[in-house]
Amino acid sequence: MKKRSIQKRAISQIVARFQTRYFILYKDKLVYKSKDGSEEKGSISTMSIKLCEDVEYNGFQKHNVFQVGYLEKGKMYHLYVHAGTKEKKEKWKSEIRKLCSKYNERMFDLYHKGPYSKKKWSCCYKEDPEEGGCTRVTYSYKAPVLTGEGLGRPVSSAANIYSSPSGDEIG
């Protein structure tokens, strides 16, 4: 799968492109690595994820893009992922949502279906990057049941999701 720069630095807001990454979903975090899987490039705590939704086609002129919205140090970020196929996109969203509904304290009710680009949200044209969403989420998150069991280990083999650089699922 490919991910777009999260835009934490000023330069990445100018040059934002999708890069091939190797994704692994654990109970406590979503990890993305270099395309050969050898170097961790980043991770997102499952507890910090606040939404997992589709991105409209017009946002990037690509089909099968979804976003993982999360809070880090009180600021909202969006990881945009191009899954390649609709089936892969739906599987990833489903597994991320399952973990979030089980282990997360609170999910957002609203989201932006377009990316923040050129100093405005492409979906509603609001200029504040911290502006709350303009569209209702498509998934109903239930109240979590928090347990410390198994954190840090991969989710059971049935729920493991791996993506090889070629985009084929393994595991």
C-alpha cells in the first residue's frame, strides 16, 4: 500500500506524495515501514486513532484511499493510505475499526472526506486545519472494553493484516 506524507513539517505540506510502505496492525499500534519492511518509518497508537474513513476521489484523484485520523500531543493528524483495491481498502478499514471500537476510549462523530490542502479542506473549504469534520462518520463505534491483555503483540492470526510492497496481502 502507499501512504501520503502526514504533513507534520512545513516542507511536507508543499511536497506531499504517496510512498510505498509496509503496514502492520497490532492491538496497540499501526506501524508502517520502508517498502522492503526493514526500517520502521512511523507508528500510530491505536488509542489515539479517532476515525478511519474513506477519502473522496477528488481529494487525490485516486480511488481506494482511506484516512486514519489520530491525535498526537493534542493535535489532529491524518494518515492517508492508498490501498490499491477496494477489497484491500475495506479489509484494512474493517480491522482498524474493530480494534478501535474495542480498545479506544472515544471516536469522532464527524470527519472531513477530503484532505486539507492549499490552506483549506477540499470538502468544505474551511480554512482552519483544526476545524471539526463536516461529514458524519459511516461507522458506528461502540463503547470500548479496555483490557491490557496482549498489547504489543500482533493481533490474532485471523486479524493480522500485512501488505507486501507489491500490494499483495500475506500472513
